[in-house]
Amino acid sequence: MSIHLLAQDDYISVNNQVYGFLERMESMHFISGYNSFEVPKPRKEIVNYLKHVIENESKLDKTDYNILQDLKTEFEFELYGTLTNSRAILGNGEYDPFSQDNKYLYYYSKPGKANLFINLLGEGEFISQNIYSGGNNSSAALGIIGGKIEGTFLNHFGFSIKGTNGKIFGSKDVAKLRPDVNTSFKITDFSNSSFFDETEGYLTADYDMLRFKFGTDKMQIGYGPVKSILDDMAPPFTYLAFNIHYDFFEFSYFHGKLLGNSYEQQDSVYGSTTVISEKYIGYHRLGFNLSNAVNFGVGEIILYGDRPLDLSYLNPFTFYKSVEHANRDRDNSFLFFDFNNKSIEGLKLYTTLLIDDIDFGKLGTGWYGNQTLFDLGLYSANLYKILPLDFRLEYTKIDPYVHTHRLGNTNFTNYGYNLGSILKPNSEIFLAELNYQINYRLKVTASFSYILHGANPVLADGTIINVGGDEALGHRVFDSETVHLLDGDLEYSRILSASLNFEPYKQIFLTLKFMYLNESLQNSVSNRQLQSYLDLSVML
């Protein structure tokens, strides 16, 4: 029986453990051609890499061997075309929520025609914030319920629908430490609301080398923990995408709808109405596997707004920068290069250079328009044969005015939230991270980040001295033409975090995390606090 006829045609969410596993397999040369620069990835692509790992499973250490057995269960349907290790509440009397099998509310499969998988989702989280610098200690509890439906029909088409609703008990400010709560419409726009919701969904068409996708879900683009291109801290947006993947060559494209600037409009009959300007994002990347150990990519991003959908940017096979010029320089374009090398077994080196704007004739002069983001990282699993431990070192620099634009509605944000990493422009970060796999179901992660940021000084009368430290404020005609990295009010942030991730039973996850922040901010403000998170999530 053809496994292709049975395979699910969906994408694996960005927080699935399989991505960390495949990155480790990539660095150890157990698989080739894998590139972690863009996630999520299609289930079929993930399964193809797992097949190669299975061919090398005798080389795995004990911990990864057991992780692989777990993944064989999770992807059993795609790997072997069977549902032997799957249980459902409806239609299957052997269901046990504490088993090590795949669990569903209901599933259905008819080879060559269609398959359907339905899950119930539940999550409970307790967050506490202990402030040592003169603030109040507070906490919040969150309860979240929802469901997910995914399936495939007619061999090539797939879909996924996910929806959740949550309730906050306690401090809303503490609950907003979670990005999905912080960006929720019901929380940000309704001061008295304690409810929040989130939804994702998409339709796919997969023709092996060519894949199409239309919908909304979370994306990450960039290597390492600090995503250099796109992170999932901002609200998810709806996009149309396609991908061409053949042997050593890959082309990725998406065009999405964002939320621009907003303001309140008063009406004598209907009262206050929120008006949000139109805004769009385009992305394309050409990638090459130069060898089994080297990946290289070049791509562009465009942001435009205050007008309807622009057909010139819907064309995937064009140069955004040239199109921007043809459109009379109203938009915000970016050019980036990424490079990934794992020639040495157990070691991966990666780097990304993003150019927001540049004038080579003014390099070294401090001209504000020379705006680049540079990321350099090292991932090591060199102790693989001794300890189940890997570590990472990373440095990221963001020049002043990167992600900003002279036209405020075309900055690199979605409804005011930065689409990139946690870093603001005019910043740099030094990061060290260590992961220790105690066993195949229990992992400990520790990291330390040292962040420097040049904040825009604010005078006593409220005047802002712009040094390019805020993505929401582009260069103005009266701002200085010269600026250097970390100009302005220098802020220091030291972040020490430790987390424990435990999956005692299949699809039941327990996470315990501590984060200590020690910040020296502008205007002599000191912030020292400890954040604690205890999260239990289940998928039934």
C-alpha cells in the first residue's frame, strides 16, 4: 500500500520537539539537506528526514534512540501507513489518556480518499512575577480549552483548523507575559475583559516538488533562538504561500495581510470606531544546498500599505527593490543573505545578514541610512558520544533605524508589534544556551542573554531625540543625519532563564520555567524581577 496515499498533508507547528531533534541529527551528519531557517515545515518533509534517521538509528545515543521511537509513534501514519498506535475516545473502546499512544477525540482514514483527525486541547498555566525593585508581586492563572481538526483528501489537499479560548484569573499584566495573551484583541482593546482567544487554520495543496498554502499560523524565519527575519511574538497573520523544493534547490514565497496604524474615529450616531490602515508583507527566498554540509540563501522582504493589494508584489519572481523604485519609493524593502555550515561533525555555524538600506559610499560615516542586522551563531553537539548535551552561542546586532521607515505605516510591525525578534533597533545581544536531555522525555534548558540597547532620549518637555532606537519612529527631516550603534540612553538587560520540559505520557506536557531579569533602563530606572511559569497542556 502506498504510504503517499495515506500521508497527512499538514504542517508541523513551530514548537514541536522534532525540529530540535532534526537540528541535532543535521549537525551529527545523520541526515543531509535539512535547513532549520524556515519553520513550520510540511509533515511529508519531516517524515522524509525521519526515514533517513531511521536508517542511521544504530548510530544514535540511547536518549535519541528513544526519542526516535517516540517520533515513530507520532508519525506512524506517514511512516508506515498504519494506525496501530492510535486511540480515539469516539469509536475506540481502548482509549487511555495515560497511554503512550497517539490520542484523538476521533479519527477516520480511507486510503486514497481522505483522512481526518480531531483533538481536544486543554492548558492550564500559573505565572508569578516577583519584582525586587520597588514594585508589587503578583500572579495569574490561565485556563485554556479548544480543539484542532486536520486532515487530507484526494491525496493532494490538506487542511488544519485550530481554535482556543482562555480565561485569566488574577493579574492581567502578569498574564500578558505570554505573547498570545499580550497580543489578544480582547485583552488589548477591552480593559474589562479577562477572556482571550486565538485561531489558526490553513488549506494546502501538495504536488511533491510544488506546495501551496493559504491560511493563518505561526511562522519563524531565522537560525537560533533570536530569529533574525521573522518570529512569532506578533499576532499571526493570513498569507498565501508556495514552495518549490527540488534536490539542491528551494524557492519560498508568501504574501500576507498585516494590520497597520490605528486611530479612533468619532461618530455622532455610532460612537467611537477603530480605523486601521491597510498593510501588507511580501517575502521570497532562493535557497541552495551547495553540498550535504552547506546551505546558502538569498531573499527579500517588502512592506507596503495605505493602498489596496499591489499586484506588482504578488509576483513571486521579481526583485522587490526594483519594483519598489518603480512604485515611486513608497515602501520598505529588505534584502537578506543566510548561510549554514555543518562540515565538522557535531558543529554547526550559521549567519544572517539583513540589509534594510545601505549606501556603500557612506559606509563608516555614521550615516543613519546604513541599516543592517547581523547574526552569527554556533551550535555544538560535539559531546554527543559522551553526554546528551548541546549548547549554542549567538551574537546579534541591529543597527539604528532597522525595521523603521520614514512612512510609519510601513515599518516592520503588525498592529504595532515587531515582526522580528525581541530586540529593538539600535541593539545587540550576546546569548549562551545549554540543553541537557536527562532522558528522552525530560529536557533541561538554561540560557543567559546580555542585551544592550540605545533608547531614544526623552526630554523633560516630552521631545524625543531620535537615535533610531524604536521601530515605530522612523527618521524625520530634523533628526541627525549621523548616528552610531548604541547612541542614546544606553540600557542594559541581563536575562537568566532555566526551564524543565517533561512529557510523562504521550501528548501530556509539563513545563516549569524561571526567568530572572536585571535591567538598567533610561532615566536611571532599575528593574529586577523573577518570573515563574508552571504550565500543563494536554491533547486528547
